[in-house]
Amino acid sequence: MAYVDTIPALTKEYTFWCKAQGLKCIDAMELIHEDELTRPQNAWVVQFIERWEAAWDRELDAEDAALQECWHREGGE
């Protein structure tokens, strides 16, 4: 099974990375616009944002599936 990013794991990774880079640990989108990042740092943050959005979408999909399952079990259509 392939490793799947989770929001808690990504949060820890981002916090660690920001500290290691000597950057403020603020929202990644804000970091791109507020700080002067090096090209490698900017590339890392852009990729991180893509991973975060994918994890967020998976989380929302899982919540939606759970709600649908509950709906069907409780006599919904």
C-alpha cells in the first residue's frame, strides 16, 4: 500500500520544514506571498500545497461517504 498524506502528518511535516528553513510557520499560501523564498523553498511549498489539497479532498470524500452510508442505514433514499 502506498503512503497517503493525512492532514495531521502534513501539519507536522510543514511545521518541521518551516522551523528547519528558519521561516515563520504561517499558512503556506501566505508564506509564498509574504516571505522572499528561494526557488527550492518556493517549489517545496507549491508541491506541499498540492499534497495538502489532495489530502483535504480525500478527507472530504471520506466524510461524504460516511454520511451517505449513515443516510442509507437510517432509512434515507
